[in-house]
Amino acid sequence: MKKSPASTRLREAIAAAGLDWIVPDWDAPGDVCALSTTRNGGVSGGNRATLNLGRSVGDDVDAVAENRRRLGKFLPAPPVWLHQTHGIDVATLMAATTAEPAPRADAAVTRERGVVCAVSTADCLPVLFADRRGSAVGVAHAGWRGLSSGVLEATIKGMGHLGSDPADLVAWLGPAIGPARFEVGADVRDRFCDGDSDAQSWFTPHVPGKWLADLYGLARMRLSRSGVRDVSGGGHCTHADAARFFSYRRERDTGRMVTAVWRAVD
């Protein structure tokens, strides 16, 4: 895929810092930058070692502040942190949007250059969006609750309010719990499959009363139905790779990673 000068510089800066953070390989246009942090590169200890970016997980506040400062070195501005609720609300961010109080939303979209849209995750699926024309970007926090309720569709609608047609969008699926590790009960399966026979193919029988759910497959299905055809990513498992990712399912008492996207200022 063709890389923009801005994303190439970001990739090179992250590599030069010795970090294993992820810069997406996707068909985003020339002025779009994005990254997904891993658990590495910070100062937190214990189960939150080392780059915990979440304030509400019991970590030392000074450690979180330092971790966020380190992230900020690669961003044009501090992210607009969201108060995530596993819902479908979408915040439209402007240059004047402040992080305090945090917008109560599980997705964010913007047309503004230098405004950083971001979500925090530790097994839930982060999904990035960009308009092929480079006119808007967005990100969604898609755990099973939000995904089944329509957070991706709501984010696409939010991008539409900024002038983006679904056919002009590209999407990238960030690190999430993989299909070999995400065991769910009938309640989760029913949320997706009641009235939607196509969703059944993304649930594999595991043990009696339990299934393995494929968040990546479910997200691709919903994106395709909404008209988003250019979808990449989806090759990681946060639960399986303890050296690189936080996982709530694996440890419960753990940190949070961040997936962010923005339009470059220059």
C-alpha cells in the first residue's frame, strides 16, 4: 500500500524510539496518520507494565501522566479522551473540543486537522476510519456490546454528517481478542444472531453452552453491509500475546492501550 509522507515519518519515529507500536497498513489518504500502542514503552509496573494509558484502572496517576506524555511525543496534540460506556454514541470533535469533561461516547470523528481521535482498549476492538479524500477521520471502540448495538454503523453515520460516503471510507481493525480465545455464552451469541442468520458463521461451538466469537469477522460483516469495502487489519490477538498487549480477559487487573487517528497539520 502506498504510504503518505506523514505516516512514513511517524513509522520511522516510532521505530527510532525502539517501540513496537503499530502504524496501520491501510489505504488511508496522504494526510492521515494513525497508531495503536502496545503495552510497551512506559513506566507503569505490575499487571499494568509498562505503558498503561488508562486513568481509571487503579494505576499511579504520575505513571499514567508520564505514559501519556510519552505518547504525546508522536501526536500533534493530546488526544480528546472519551468516557467510554460500551455504547454507540459518537462525538464530533472540533478544534475547540476540550478533554475535560471527557465526551461520553465510544467513537469520535473529525474534519479538523491536528485533532486526535482516540479510544482505549484491552481486548475490545478498535476500528479506524478515513475518507479517501482525506477530509475526515474517525475511530470506534467496538467491544461485543457496542458492536452488537451498532457502534460501527453509528460511526459511519457520524462520518456521513461530515460529508463522507460509506463507499469512500477505508477502515482498519486494530488489536483485539482473537477468534481462538474469545469464549462467550448464549447471551452474547443471541445478541448478534437473533434475526441475523449471517452472524452465526462467526460463532464456533466450543464447549456445552459456550462459543468462540470472531469479533474481527463480525466487524467486517457489519462494515460491508454498511458499504465500507476497503477493510484491513485484524491480525492480532490481545489475549494470546501477553508480551505485547494488555488483555482484560486474561488478567482483569490490567492496563489500557490506545488507538488514535488524525489529519496531519502539514
